[in-house]
Amino acid sequence: MIDKDLKNLNEPLKKNGSNHPYLVDESIWLDELGDSHQTTSIETPVNTEYLNKSDAEKMVKIQHHFKEIMETLGMDLSDDSLKGTPGRVAKMFVKEIFSGLIPKNMPDMSLFENKFGYKEVLLEKNITVQSFCEHHFLPIIGKAHIAYKPGNKVIGLSKLNRIVDYYSRRPQVQERLTRQIAETLRQVLETDSVAVYIEAVHFCVQARGIEHQGCTTVTSDFGGDFKKENVKHAFYQSIQTKI
């Protein structure tokens, strides 16, 4: 349902005209959609007009608007500790935590001949996941475990980490993140036998709303041989084994 506070805010503003600058668009403010983690596509929803802008243009715009947000909250930006914050946030958004929105940042998928003839499962465990919930812009922190069965080609191990990092560095939904990683690897490796398993903590659950600590969200995507119960079971055992 639409947040009650926002709906109550709308009522007096509507009386003053439908184009009031502070009128909340109820059609897009749907907590029910966000909290249920529904998503419309495996593709990240983006506006190509803004994607094509330079980093400098984006940072100027973000800095301006974040300054307004801070001032609206009542913060004094003349203070030495705060006056540089809008610029720092703008740089962080564009250059760091949301850099995965830029297609040119997609890592180079270097493949190598499988000269050893290795045909068993290759597993990379405990890959760092650092992302942000697209519904509340709060952190998602966790680990990814990725496995595949090689064909004639193998991929450099660090590329698995870089793929996870690329798709994590954008506003995300964990379900979509899991599928984006899995589908990219299937296309690159030309095999369906790929498994992706992510376990993560969502600060939109811990720091707002229900405010429950210690909850972990788990998502997975299994294809090819990993749909076989014995292979899937071996995968689960392997990711639980500590070195």
C-alpha cells in the first residue's frame, strides 16, 4: 500500500492544485512493490539519456541535489565537516558504488584453452558482494559462490570476482543480481552448467522498517548439470567446507 504519511501529505497539497511542486506521485511510490522484492526484468532499469552523460556532468547534478537534500533535513552546510559532503557523495556514486551502471566498465572476459582437459566442477567461493538495495539505497553486503563445468574454454579466476563486482556496483535486487551473473557466465563460457549462490545481509531490513538483525537472504541459480541433485548436493557441501 502507499505509505500513509505520504498519502496524508498529498491531501492538502492536492487542494492547492495538481501541479504543486511537493506533490508525491502515488503511482510510483509503492512500498508494497519494493518490500516484496518484485522486479520487472533481468535487465537493470536504466535511462540511457543519463547513462550517456559524462562523469563530470553526473557529479555536478548529484552534488546539487544532494546538497538540497541535506539542507531540507536541516543540516548546516557551512560547517567544515559538512560542506564537502555533497561533492564526496557525488564522486562516490559515480566513480565507485554505482560504477557498474556504465557498460564500458564491464570487465574483459578473457578465456583460455582448456589444455588440461579439466571437466569437473570449478568453484570460486566467498566472492565479496557489496551492492545497494534499489528500493531504499541501503547496503547489501554478502558473499557469492560461483561454479561451472568447463568445456573447451576456461575463464581466469579473477574474472569471476570482477563479474560479481560489476553487477553489484549498481542499485540492485538480489534476485536480479544472481541471474545477471549466471546468465553472463553462460553466454561467455558457452555452457549451461553454471551455478551461482549468494547469501547477503540487507540493511533495508536491518536499519529501517522491521529493523531485524541477523537475517540473511539467500538466492541461487542452477543450470545444466547443476540441476542434477547429486551435483547440486556436492556444490552445497563444497561451499560449506572451510579451508
